[in-house]
Amino acid sequence: MSLRVVHYINQFFAQIGGEEKADYAPEYREGAVGPGLALNAAFKGEAEVVGTVICGDSYFNENLDAAKATVLKMISDAKPDVVVCGPAFNAGRYGVACGTVAAAVKDELNLPVVTGMYEENPGADMFKNKVYIIATKNSAAGMRDAAPKMASLAIKLAKGEKIGASAEEGYMPNGLRVNFFEAERGSTRAVKMLLNKLAGKPYTTEFPMPSFDRVAPGAAITDLAHTTIALVTSGGIVPKGNPDHIESSSASKFGRYDISSFEDLTAADHETAHGGYDPVYANEDADRVLPVDVLRKMEKEGKIGGIYPYFFTTVGNGTAVASAKKYGEAIGKELRDAGIKAAILTST
Amino acid sequence: MRLELGEIHISDIKLGDCSKVENGTLYVNVEELRALLLEDEDLASVDFEVVHPGESVRIIPVKDVIEPRVKVEGSGGVFPGMISKVTTVGSGKTHVLKGCAVVTTGKVVGFQEGIIDMTGPGAEYTPFSKLNNLVMICEPKEGIKQHQHEHAIRMAGLKAAAYLGALGKDVTPDETKVYETSGVMSGKEKYPDLPRVGYVLMLQSQGLLHDTYVYGVDMKKSMPTILNPTETMDGAILSGNCVSACDKNTTYHHLNNPVIHDLLEQHGKTLNFVGVIITNENVYLADKERSSDWSTKLAQFLELDGALVSQEGFGNPDTDLIMNCKKLEAAGIKTVIITDEYAGRDGASQSLADADPAADAVVTGGNANMVIHLPKMDKVIGHPEAANIIAGGFDGALEADGSITAELQVITGATNEMGFNKLSAR
């Protein structure tokens, strides 16, 4: 039995009318309408458009909540295996409607869904990280290219198959990096990219640069003698034996350990779990990474107020920025709640 | 410079009592080779295994992979400054035992040793699953420090590769490839209309088991300098690394540097390949600033129009990569960089530890944090429990049935940043 597909389109593609019919209220029709025929051809019998939900673009955007509820009910009642919206090409309101319906199908009906639109359609930026959006040309002339990509992705999603990288499947990059095998090795791709760049021809980077959040250093502490200092490290210093098994790379956790009774870290009690450097010197004397001995001396001399009784540690090596951020927030929260005003962060 | 590479195709390796290359088979006199390697007083034992593509075998932890070569004509010998004298190499004729490699394993040196699976899903990610490998299990004497251990295994691998390469000296190659480079002036005269392209080859030099040697010189103690591309084919650059397996450049990668081969392929056709600028990846900020200044300065001396930059390792070296790219672009040299990604297991995190808008042309070798399941193999050579501690592994990575669940990081050469593989990510 072929997979059941419900298709969402606007009044224009349903051949009801243009702008003058944009206030057309939602309607359900059995079978494929307009672009649904191209989808059916592309499904090659594996799937079939069993029903089409039509809604005017103005109606949808001006009656958002009611229209969305009606459209969702029509889709749900048709019991689809997968839902396809559009493609909207460069029609802005239609793109936003397709994205809104697709996101609601995914989140509220928990059904797989694919939409399609031109990359400059305002709906693309709004929804590309939420649902799969096939990148299309900017006019309906692009249906011939779009239909096979949307059909293939819809079938894969309906069957629960593994979805390839954006470059393979044709969907817009959605912020999730996916591995795949290219046709040529990396060096050959790099030489070609360089030749295009030198000739002023277009080329596409395989990794667009992210925007980094830079953190400005805090103001200097003026009263160190009355300030308790916390020690935090990404250098992997742990009690001997690494009791929480912090990984040597790509750490899945941070540790919090009591140093209130330590004057000096030694090879007998501490070591490093870090896999990014020769551990010999850190294992001989963990103070080299986590300077407990020096701080205790300064504490005795009255140069600092004290040391926070626990130190926090993780392994920076190969650890994703998102993980590091999560650990940093948790550590920061404890220190803030404890009223700690200063911390020394050591790296390796 | 002109170098002829005579490739002798090796389809099998056999262990026995006579060392020779005959009809595409490499015969190894195990006792003779073992005696040579045990001259090193830091090694307690060396054992040998032969593995072929498609066999249900896992090698863990892998230290280095080396292709046997021998100098037949021209000055110098292979692995100069380490095995042969420091004489400049890269011209004349060199024979290569193609289709085979020496793989060194044994007790883990650093955390960052890798896995080679000869079959199954893991095999698809490592180029070394396609070779006939002479695996050397080198165990160190008790009580030696990690850096002595690293040195002992590194030298054992190089000695063995030179010993095996020498067996091909008088064998007629199956195929001969000629690589010819131009001087700075003659290249300009010969190809006046072609863009002048250079290769900035970043060498891992963070120290503490993260080192690369050029003519025997520890690269962290060297300023950036210029190599003729063919010098690398005679082993001018050697790995001394225990960095993450997936993106460490093994000695095999240096000998077969894909950027150099692809640029030479285009030399005189679409571009003028002027030369290789080697630079380091030291940990101090002043070193990073100085080296990236110098690599750019050398690129300007060579009056390059374009540059390709390759990286080794990740995290700390990302800053060197971005500095090199930024400064080359600011000097008006169009630049493409090759890197890999640490985007988290879900692929949602920032991929690099540094970034800049000038890096607008990037080739990626894939996301090294991707989790992969490596099924049980019939045979394991080395120490499987290393899976729990090597970079990319985690406690419990080695399951009771012998299978391993770990990040792609654990696989030797998987996300190579010289662009050796087809793996990528979007």
C-alpha cells in the first residue's frame, strides 16, 4: 500500500484565483490538486496525495489561530503518513503559511512534514531550523526541480529512514551538521574552490562562519584580601582515579570536588583526565594546572580572603561549545548563589 | 626539482625467514626485523601481524601509519634527519611499496591513539582499511616516560618502513609517476598567465606528545619556511603525534599529501604551484602571531595570488588556522582553508574554536563528534580496553560483546584536514 500524503497549497496554486481570492477560507478536497499532480508523478507509486487542503494566503495570515486550527484538523482527519506544504517559491505570505502549517504539523500532530520555498522567502529564515524546507527556485517554473526532492524527502521521512546532509537531500541548512561522503576528496574540492575564488567565479563554502559571542572580562577585583576565590579548570584535574570518569575528550560532564583539606596537590591524590596533552607534568604536580598550593600561601599571607571549598573541573579537549556553555552556566550559578565574586579559570 | 616515483604494487605481505619483494608480495624476515627494532633499549618486545582489506580485524590503539619507500637515484635518503642523513631530498628517483603500510600499535602512549577496522562501518572512514598492513605491536619497557615511549614507537615504525622500502630498491616498478616543479623565476616565465598558488601546510607542534619533525627538526622550534613540494614524498616531514586519531596527519599522509598531489596535477594547466610554506601550531600567543605573520610574509615574498591552508588537530590550532587565513586574505591572497568540525554529537554546536568573516571558503572533513557503532571483530590486535580512554571514547565505549560505541574521533584519519578523504558535512 502506498504512503498517504496530505498536501497544503494556497488559492492560487489551486487555480481558484489570484490576489482577489486571497481571503479564501480553508477547504479540503479529495485527491491531488495542481502541484499535487507533479508530486504524485515524483512519488512513482510509493506514495500518493490522498487529499489537499486549500487556504487563501490573506485568510491564513489574518486569521492565524483559527485558520491553523481548521487546517490542522482537516490534515489530521485525512490520516496522512506524511504532509507536504507548497512549495511556495518566492511568494512571501504563502511561504509563511507553509512554514506555520509545517511547524504545527510537526509539533502538534507529530507527523513528518516537508515544505519548499526560495531561500529569500521570508518564511525560510523563520522556519528553516524548525522543519525541512527544500530550497526551490524563485518562481513556479522551479516545480520540475522541486517536486522530486520534496517527494524523495517526504518518503524517507514517512518511512523513518536516515536523512542525509542538506547538500545531499536539497533542504536548507538547518543548523545541524550532518556527515556524508562527497564525490571527490577534500583536497580536490579545495583546489577547485580556490580556482573559482581566484577567477571571481561563484563558489560555496562548506562551512559558513558562525558569529561568535565574545565575553568581555569582568572588572578587576580591588579588595583581594577579603575576596574568596574559586578555582575552575578545563585542564582535567581530578582526584586520583578520576571517580566520575570524565572523558579524555568531548567531556559529557564536569566534576565538583572538595579541596578544603588540601594545602598542596600531589601525585598521590590528584591527576589529569585530559587527553589533549602529555599528562606527565600535570600528574607529577597537579598544582601546575590547578594552583592550590600558591593560593593557600596567599591565603596565609592574607593576600586573598580564602579559597572556595570546591573546585570545578572538566576536559576542554574536543568538547563542544554548547556543552562547555552548559557547564559554565551551572558552575557560574553555584558560585553566584554562594556569593563568590572571583574565580580563576585555568586552561591547558 | 624533478622526482620520479616508481610504484611497486604490493598485493600481499607474508611473514617468513627471508625479506624480499617478489611478484607483488612483500616477504618479511620477522626475526631479522625484530632484532633491528629491539636495538632500541626502551622497547621490551615487538610482535608482527599481517592484516588485509576486508578481514574482520580491529587494530587499537594505532600510533602511526607509514608507507615503505627507498631512494634509488638522487641525493639523500628517505626520512632525512631521522633515519637517513639530513641531505636535501625530493629529486631523482624513489621507489614506493604501494598498497601496503607499517602500522604501529602497542600499549597506549597518549590518550589520542586511534582505531583501524579492516571491515564494517568503521573501515569506510579510514583510508588504511584499504591497505595490506604489517602491524607491529611494540611494547615499551616498564617505567619509561610517555615521551620516551612515543620516541621508541615512532622510531620503530620509521626503521621498519625504511627496512621494507629498501627491499624494493632493485625491483622494476609497475608504474612510474613524474613530478616536476619550477623555480620561482622559471615558473613565472613559463606560466606568465596562470595564478600563482602556494600551500600553507600547518604542522602540529603543540608539544607534549604533539610534535612533527622536518628533516629531524622539532617544528615547534622552527620558524615557518619553504619546501619544494617533492621533498615531502621522500619523508621530509614525519609525524610524532599522539593527537586525536581522526585528524592527525600520520607519516603516510605526509608522504602522500593530497593537496600537494592535486596542486601538482594542476601545475602548468590551471595554476602555477609555486611552493609549500610549512608553519607550526605552537601554544603561546606570541608564537601564533609570529608564525602566522611569517607564513603570510613568505606568501608575499613568493608573490602568491592564492593559497590553500591545511590544518592538523582542532581547538587550539583553530586559532592558528584563522590567523593564517585572516592575514593571507588581508594581504590580498585569496585563501581556501581545509579543516574538520567538532559540532557536538547532535551536530548543533559551533564547529570551530575560532572564526572570522575572512574565512569565506572552507572545505570540511566532517563532524568528528558524530557517534558511530563499531561492531565486534573476529580478531583484535593491540589493547581493546583503550577504547574507554582514547579521545572520542568514553567510559563504557567498549561493550561486553567487543563492539565499540564512540565518536568518529577514534578512527585513524577519519576527518583528515589535508582533504585526504571524501567525508564532509553540511
